[in-house]
Amino acid sequence: LVGLTASLFGFLAFRSGANITRTLVYGLHDQRIIEEHTDDSAVLGIIGMATKLSILLETIFVVAFALAYKALSVTLSPNGMSANTIILSLWLAGLAFGLLFGWFIARNNCGILLRNAIATVGFFATRKGKKKTEEAVKKVKKAPKKFKPKS
């Protein structure tokens, strides 16, 4: 039972480290994608800047919180490797794995990777709404005069 519990905590430590750096890489990737989709529109420029700032702050907060938690929860014993040291080693290996995995996924990807980030959803909803409005205005301008409202 002790071995099973230890292996479970080892797996969770590795996964925790991998998720932290993967989220960091995905956040940086999504900032670049949002920058590419920010049109010449001033409104989308402002919303895009707010979205990028939100993603950056969220990502930095998650990474800083995880690093602070690990730094405070690990105690090293002077007489060799303790269980905490092994867990910390697995967590650091997970950090490296998450960094490499996130980079591998993000390097040639043109889509949004953090689909659950509310700021990203808001940005693309605003962008789509702007395009729909522009299309409606073009259709109204092309409509015959008998269908146009009198001004």
C-alpha cells in the first residue's frame, strides 16, 4: 500500500510539473496568435492587448504559485535523499518534460491552445462579432434602393 501511494504521488508530482510549464508555453503561444489576429481596428487592438495581458498574468500567477508551493513544501534531510527530494526531482523532471512537450505542440500550431481561457474566448467572440457586423453593413449597402431605409 505504501509503494502504491508513493508511486501515485510520484506520478502526480511529475504531472503537476509538466502542466505548469505546458501552460506557460501555451500562454506565450496564444499571445502570439492573438497578436496576429488583431486587425487594424482600434477596438480589437485594445481588446487584444487586454487579452494578452490577462493570459500573461494568469500564466505567471499559476507558475509562480506552483514554484512557491514546491519551494515551501520541500524539506531536505541531511542524511541522503528523502521522499520529498524524490518527489521534487520528479516534479522538476515534469517541468522539463512539460516545457519540451509544450514547445513541440506549439511550434507549428496556428490555433489557440488555451481554449478554456475566458479572455481568449472573449477576444475571438468580439472579433467574430465585428466581422458579422461588417458583413451586414456591406449587404445593406448592396441592397436595392427600394429596400433601403429612407434617411
